[in-house]
Amino acid sequence: MSTTRPYSPGDRGPESGDGGASGAPGGGGLAVPSGGRQARRLSFDGESGVVPLARDFARQALHAWGWLPAASADRRAAAEDVLLVVSELVTNACLHAEGPDELRISCDNKVLRVEVSDRGAGQPAPRTPHRAGRPGGHGMFIVQRLCLDWGVVRTPGVTGKTVWAELGAPA
């Protein structure tokens, strides 16, 4: 399901800057318990190779939170979905929004949330109509298909946006 809501139902929106941890260059973010919710943050400031950096960072978070190594095929598929969504959102920021500024990943027992902030003015949307055989333009279609929900948050008076996506935690 795609949405233009700034946040998912029941959510207060993106986590405030006070509740997370800064990610060090090279993927060194810290886990932060927050009312049963774990969170990690990675800044892309001055970094190159941001897509593999983001995937490695997300993989480390999934290991820390017990999603990996996966004990079943369903858990392995859920972890791979998270890594694919991270790749797609960061790639979109690179291609359409002057590059990503920050990646935030948070998880509770039911939902994992991925947020990618950038300075772009564009509005992400799945290409319509989607043509599976055509190269390119599949990123937001993939996000839409894999996620429970997704959307865009803009802060008035601030350049850029945060694209967020939520995936169900494995059972």
C-alpha cells in the first residue's frame, strides 16, 4: 500500500533527534532502547559508497536485534526484505535527491521502520503503470509491495524530506 500520510496509523511520526544515537562513519551506530523500541542511526556525511554502507549498517542492526542469523526461511526472507528496502530507499535518494543525509532503523516486537532523510524536493511514487519488463523505475514499487506502509515526512521550513517504510517483524 502506498501512502502520502506523513506517518503510519498510530505512529507519532519520525523519532525525535533526542531519542536516537549518532552513527559513526563506517556504520558504527548504537542501539538505543526506547520504551521497548530499539533504534540505530547512520549519518552519510562525507561518506562514499552509501548503498553498500547502508546495507552493512542494516545487516549489523538485524544481527543485534536477533533477526540474523535467521532460524527459519521466513525469518531469512524478512531480513532480506529489510535489506532490499534499505537499498531501494538509499538508491532513490542518490538518484533523485542529491544523496541521502541519514538512515534510521528502529524496531519493536511487531514493526521495523526504515527512514532515509535527504535534501530533495521530489515526491517518491511507484511508476504507474508498472511495467515489470522495463529496466529501472522499480524501487518504490518494490517498497510498496514489501512493506506494510510507507510515506514521506516533510518539515515546514526545512529543505528535504524523510521517506519511511515499515515492515512486519518475523513471527
